[in-house]
Amino acid sequence: MSVDLAREIYNELKRFVNTVDRDEAAETIVSVLIDNDISADDIKDTFKGDSDIKRALTSYLKDHPDDEDEEDTLDWDEDDGYED
């Protein structure tokens, strides 16, 4: 699956997901992308501006120490467009 396609699908469908369930939806998207060999950097770049994906990706990398080397490369700069 293309990370760009995943972004388009997620952006279209997230308006149908209750706000309280968006964290879980974002976690699922991140997990599926990582499982399909999409790098954390590609996810970060593609989903720029989506705070739910930012939290989900950060959480995923903390929970999966085998991906720790990618966590070190992620810098969540204030100007990345993420809303906190």
C-alpha cells in the first residue's frame, strides 16, 4: 500500500470516526503501514499536520524497541505543521 494512498483514505474516513476513537484509528493506520515496510520517516512526512498520527507513531516507536533506531531519527519540530 502506498503511504500517500493511506493518507487519502484516512483523511476521507476520519470524519466518520468519533473523536474519542481517532487515537485508535491512527494507531491502526500506523501499525498497518509499519507492517507493510513503510518507514517512520515516510509516515511522518506524509501525514504532516495530523496530530493523531503523530501521537500514534511516537507511541508505536516507544512500544517497539526493535524500531528504536528509527525513533532517534524523528524530530517533531514545531514547524512540522502538527497541532498539539
